[in-house]
Amino acid sequence: MRDVTPGAVIDVALFRLRRIWARPLRPRRADQQRAVQMSNVMVVHAVHKLELDLPEVTVGAVAEQLDVDPSTASRLVNDAVGAGFVEREESEFDARRARLRLSPRGRRVREVVVASRRAYVDSLIADWDEADREVFARLLTRFAEASVAHPPDLSHLDRRIAEAIAETTVG
């Protein structure tokens, strides 16, 4: 029996959407390369947002924004720097730290990615009436804000997964 509660339906839809948003920047075949990797786009978006909110963007701030550990953020930032999307400068506040900024190339890539996503969304809802588009935008924004304000408590997830695996191997 399928779970058709609103939470279940939303969960499935969000999973499908996540795959759709990641797909355009993933190579279709192993021998294909994209001009930009999804990880670079994630760093570009993080640095852009942080530049709006902070006097200085650091690898630590990128780690928090992307919800990854500092060593992962450092690798991702290094990749984005190597690709020419992010620049490192000396910190104005702490000589031991590097300040991160989007390069002109990074800003342009962000503009193109955002414009492409927005055009895609517009095409999906083009035949919706204006009231439906406005309601959807309002409710989706409300949902996104609630998810940021109340992130899931995953402290027991590893234990529950281990228990579920153990249940299936017994007997």
C-alpha cells in the first residue's frame, strides 16, 4: 500500500526534484566532461550568498553554508579556485586566513546557471494561471524557510539504520 499522506507525497516530489536539478550538470556518459562541475556551482552559489552577508568569506563559512566538514569545503574551494570561479586573497582581518571572492568568470557562470534554472521553472509553470503560480511560490518559499529554521534531527539516524540492517540480516 502506497503512503499518500501529504508528507509522503512531498518527500517523493522533493527527491525527484533534487535529481532533476543535479542532472543538467552531471556528465551523461563517463567519457563526457561538463564545462562546470556541480560542486563548482555549489561553491559559487555559497560564496555569492556569503559575500552578501559577511564582510569576509572564508573556507569555514563555505563549509557551514554547504553543510560539509571543513576538509571537504577546502577541497571544493580548491577545485573552484583551480577552475577560475573563485579567487583567494589575503584576509584583511587575519593574515593566517584567506578571503574568498567570486572571480568575474564565477559571477558569469552563476548568472548563466541561475538564468537557465529560472527559464526552466518558468517553462514548467507557463500554462498555470497566475494565481496558482503565486500560491505555489508562496507555499514553496514557506516550506523552504521552515526547513531552514527547523533542520531535521539526524542524531539517531545512524543507529536506526544500523538496527534496520540488523533486522534484515537476522533469521
